[in-house]
Amino acid sequence: MRGCNKIVVAIDKFKSSMTAVQAAEAIRDGLECGSHIRGAEIPDIMLCPMADGGEGSMGVMERAFNKKDIGYGKIFIDTVNHIGQPIMAPVLLFEEEGVTNAFIEMASVCGLNMVPRDKRNLLRSTTYGLGSVIRSVIETHGVRRILMAIGGSGTNDGGFGMLTALGWSFSNSNPFRNRDIPTFISGIESASDRSVCDITPHLKDTGITVISDVASPLLGSDGATAVYGPQKGCRRQDIPLFENALSNWQKVIGHPDFPGAGAAGGVGYALKAALGAKFVPGWRFFASALELEKEIASADLVITGEGRFDRSSLSGKLPSGIAKMCRQYGKPLWIVTGQNKITEAECLRLGISKVFELSSLALPEEHPVQDAPAIIRRVMAAAITLPSPLSPE
């Protein structure tokens, strides 16, 4: 590709198809193959697999630590997933300004993909295991700052289980015993008041930063249940049950609804309303951690994307953030996606040079999801052998 010496690939995962690392590597392999075919010098291709707070966030954080030569440790904490099965949850520990920090990925504790589809039961799901991890890092490891990525969850309990594990107690019409793992049905639908007298020691001294790109409120047609419940297995007839219970839960906690409260089935609400957590946009957090803006400023081409490129992608998610930086530095931007729902006019307005939609580019014998890496390699090889959009030939 003439005039293209450095390409930055900053791409998110393709849910149910590829991790961000696999997608980035497929793009690189295709670009290198195309360069060979064309007889051109292979450009410097920098891979920056990204995350928005869901699955893969911990891997991005580890790459950021290694890039900056920051020492850290990875520990595993004995807890349970969202249906009560015993697991060992990974946590990253690191020191900063003399304070012990923890990075927690909720998807590794109660992530939707941790449980087979036929075992999922949203009415019985709980964030209790997440609260157990928080309690352990504070009490056992002396953590006083927590970074928590909360995407990709399989729960919708408003953070009830998490708060219960941290020592919050609630008056229920059907009280549970302390040794029981509280679930949605046994909790927030009947909670009437709360007590924090037995709260985790030092929890109030621990700062929590939530990493999320979800702007949904807790309740309503744009809320946690209506938007994300169905993909977690919520039956249509159960949506009113969740809405009523979460509405009651909001009265118990006593904090107004807000954008982002619906993240992780309402965990966002509990973290801010009950624990005073601060929110940061996921793409911005990881872009900063990987010093992505500096890489884009020196690039000749930037490639980003995710499984589905639609209106939500333009509402503070990775593609919109990358597009903003590319416009700032005058860099051409390519989008690679499984499905594209953004018009050509909108893409031009955003400064996007080209969109590669795998579903429309797949050959008859190729499956857009199962064969996504192969399609990307083929498409990228062809793209780099054609006249470049960067400079006329």
C-alpha cells in the first residue's frame, strides 16, 4: 500500500465469533498476505486488541501493564458464578502511589458465557460471587482502590447479591440464612429496608472505578431488563416481574435512576448508588491505558470494529472513540464488522473511509460467524492489493 508505513489495528471482540486478539491477528495476517501478493513492503502493523469492559478486558489490562513495564500479580479467588457453581476468579493486583489496587473483570466471575445456554436462569442468577471477590481483595489483600470492568454479565439482580456478600442485610418477607446464596427471587422483590451495620471493614475507605460503555438506566424501555434481559435468557413474560422488583429495589436503596445504572443488570446502579463508585467510559479507559492516541497520531491507517456496527456503536463505544481520534489527527479509518447498520452518509460524516461487512463479503461456502477469521484474512488481503484509499495511484 503506497505511502502506508504504519497501520494501527484497534479492534474489539466479535461476540460468539472471535476474541479481540483473534480479530486483530486475522487483520494483520490478511494485510501481510496482500503485501506479499502485491510485492510491496509489509507495513509496520501495530495490534491493539481492545475491550469495552466486557470479556477480554483483563487481557487488555495485562498488555497495558506490560507495555508500561508496570509490575502486577495475578491471583485467583475462591467464589461462585452467577448460578452458584464454585469457581476460581482471576484478579490483577498492582501498587500505585503506595496503594494496593485490584482490577476485576465481572465477566470472569458471573459472565454470561460462563454458563451453557440450557443452564441459564436469569430469575435465579446472582451477583453474590462478585461481592465475595470484592470482599476478599479488601479484607485479605489490603486493596483500597478497585477498577471494575462490568460488561458481559449474566445477571439482572440490581447488584443485590453483590451487596449481600459485602455485608448489607435486608428485611424480606422470605428471609434467607447467611449461609444461603441469595438470588433475585429471594431478594429484591420483597426487600423492604436495609442495614449496613455488618458491612465489610474498610469498604468505605476503598475507591471503586467502574469501567463500562453502557448508558442504559436501571428501569424502563431502555433499561437493564428491556435491553439486555432477552440476550441473557429473560422470557418476555418475565420482564414485568424484573421491572417491578428493580423498581422496589430502587426504593430500598433510595437513589434516583441514572444513565449507566442498567449496566450489568443493574450492578452499575448498586455500585454508584450504594458504594459511591465513579464511572469511566470503557473505550476511553483502555485507549488511555494502551496510549492509543499516541499510536494513532503517528499512523497512516487505523482499523477498528466490532461484531455489530450500529447506532449503539456511535454512542460512546470503541468505534466512535477511534473515529473521533482519527478525525482529530486526520487519519483514514477502516471498520471491520460482522454486520453494518450505519449508512454510507453517516460513515462519511464520521470520517470512515471504508466498511468491511463480513456478512455481505462471505462466499457462499463461508459462514459469517464460524469462518469470520478466514473471511477477514481474505478481505484484508484483497483490500491492500487494490489502489489505496490513502493516495491515488
